[in-house]
Amino acid sequence: MRLVRGADGWWCIGRSATALLPDGLVVGGELTAEGRRQVAVAGVDDVPVPDHYSLTVVTSTACNLGCSYCFQNTPDGRRRIAPARLDARTTAACVAFAEERMAALGVSRLELLLFGGEPLLNPAGCLHVLRAFGARTQVTAGMVSNGVLLTRRTATRLADAGLAHVQVTLDGEREQHDSTRATRGGRPTFDLILANVAAAQQHTGLRFTLRVNATPDVLPELTTLLEQVAAVVDVPRTGLAIAPVLDYGAGVPAPGARAAREAVLACARAAELGFRLVRPRDDHCDFCSETDGLLGAVVAPDGTLFSCWDAVGEDDLAVGGLATGYHPDSPARWRRCGGELPRPRAFSDAFDAGLLDLIRAGARKEVTQP
């Protein structure tokens, strides 16, 4: 559960719900006894009964971009992870493993995420995973992609195979983005990514979320970025998420509370343009919040299990394998998302509170309009 200070009280972001609490229920950033009682009665932080199992499958550890801040790169853009691609044999093992874990959990629905590297460097592997799981269980499938290889033909085939959602990252407005997220050959990618998203929206039912990496340089130009995006994509079918970049060694400075205000103003403009705003969430993660893999797993192309997406490829953080299950010593190797990196809480808390205030104001406006 998280408590963040909003304009009219404290936002309590729990596992099951989000609630706005009056100031008197929070003292020194902590819930009072009465605050804890009211949160408990409302069920804001109740642990929901599991209704799905989560599985992240890395289809390719390679990437066609060389972003210096990426957790899978060294600061100069070189890959620190050995190249590997998911094959049919490992896919079959993924299906068997997931079915066993789902049976133990007592659920029939799978939330599947295709990840990399860049997953579309192995498009056949992506399609095979989608079809293999789709033939055996109820699946909600998404992908994290840089969007460069998401051509109209590829998007159509993925959607036909069961893919429902794609998250694509942008590193600021056109010039900023192209200075960071260029191909390894140095070619710009901003216009190509947006053209691919627009074509996929026109010819498939895929939903998209654009994740904007928030850095002190990017934030002042967010409005420009929104205008550039809105000129190309189907805005009402596009979600917007703004998130800080964790510093994995590239020296990316963390934004603070002042930067959060810039981000909230940009979200207000995004709402005016018609973008869907992604609501803040608590710190729980289906993959790494529990050290026994009860709710989810992350699988590398060779079948190795990891506790979270940013541990993939680090052999000393492997926690098991598809054939053998979790190692007895896996809790000692377990790493949460982001590892030991300092969290930019000043930015995240101020931004999430401002975003919830913005969403609440929009809801009130919708209710009071004649």
C-alpha cells in the first residue's frame, strides 16, 4: 500500500482499490488507528483472491536498439546478455510449466507478456508462444516492444494469434527520442514507430500504451511530444504512461517533485487530446513480490527462471528452470523490480498524486455536466 499527498487529502493506493482519505486520517505520512480501520473496512488493501497466473516469456535477448540506460546494456550501449532465441521445445516446456502452476494456484486464466531484448527479433517465436497457449488455456496476451519491427503485416499476424496489447516506449519528442533510441546503425526511429502504431491501429484491434521515459530533459518537451504523437496515431485508442528511468549505470539523473508538476500538466493536455491515462498502482508485482513464484514467473529463452524482468541474463540471479522448478535457495537470489537501485520517490509520489487528482477532477466534471 502507498500513501501519496493529493490536493484535497491523502491518496491511499492499495492492492484492491484507491481511496482519497481526509487529512485527519494521516499523520506524519502514516495512517492513524482510525485511518487503518477505515482502510480495512473499505478493503482498499485487501489481497484479492488470485484469478490468473502471470507469465513473462523472453523470446529474444537481442535488441536492435542500443539505449545506454537500458538494464540489459552496458552504459556505452553494448549488450551484456548473451544472444538467445526461444525455440519450439522451450515453448512447449513453458506451456507445461504454466499449466502446472495454474493448477496449483487454482486459476484458469493466464496473463502472458512477450518480452526481450526486442521480442520481435524472433517473430516466429512470438507467434508460436501465442498459438501454443491460446490452444490450451484462456489467455490475455501483451507485448513490450520498441515498435520498430511492428509492421502492419506483423501486427496483423500477432493480433490474429491472440495478442491484445502492446507497450511501446518513447524517449521524448522527435529530436530527443532519435538521439537516444536510434538503431544500432544510427537510424532514427521516432517517425517509424508512430507510423507502425498507426497502421496497426487501422488494421487490427490491438490496444497500445505509449510509455514515456521521464528525464529532466524530456519533461519540459512533453507537450510537444503529445502533439507530434496525436498527429499520427488514433488517440482514443492510445494510453499514456509517464515513468522515470532507473539509473542502471548510464548516469541518468532522477527527476524530482518539480519535474512531477511538469508531468502532471502534460497529462492534463493529454486528457484534453483524448489519450487514456494509466492509473497509478501500488508496489505489488505478480512476478517478484513473493519469493516462491506463486503468482507468476519470468522465463528466459533457454528455460531459465528469473524473479523479475530486469534480472534476465544474470546467471547469479537465476532462481530455477522450467524442467526443475525453483531452486531451494531461490529466495537468496530473488530480486525485486529495479533491484537495489534508488527509487525516485519524490517524483513518483508527487506525480501519482497529481495524476489521481487530475483523473478525479475529470470524473467530477463528467458527472456534473448536463
